[in-house]
Amino acid sequence: PIMLLLLTLILWITITGANYPSQLLATGLFWLEEQLTALFLAVNAPVWLSGLLIQGMYRSLAWVVSVMLPPMAI
């Protein structure tokens, strides 16, 4: 019973405790996406390149990191 209680506590901490760092990471990474988009617009980069690198690769990476990293770290 104690082991089951301990495992339940760890699961609860992982699920609810990861929300705050995940939100912080998402906020920071998506702020950086806006800055990168502004930079690409400032240097007149082609739309397809901006779409591929920022909206495609960077956004996917930022989303995965912000959602998966905090629970794995806990």
C-alpha cells in the first residue's frame, strides 16, 4: 500500500507539477518564434523559407520541447 501511494504521488506530481514549467517554456519559445518571424521579415527572406524553418521546424520543436521536457525532467 505504501509503494502504491508513493507511485500515485509521483504520477500526480508529474502530471500537475509539470504544467507550470511547461507553460513557462511554451511562453518563452513562442515569444522567440515571433522574434524570428520579425527577423525573417526584416531581411526579406522568402515566404517559403520562413514557413519551412519557423512555422514548420521551429514551431514543431518548440511545441514538443515545451510539452515533453518538464514531465521527463520530473
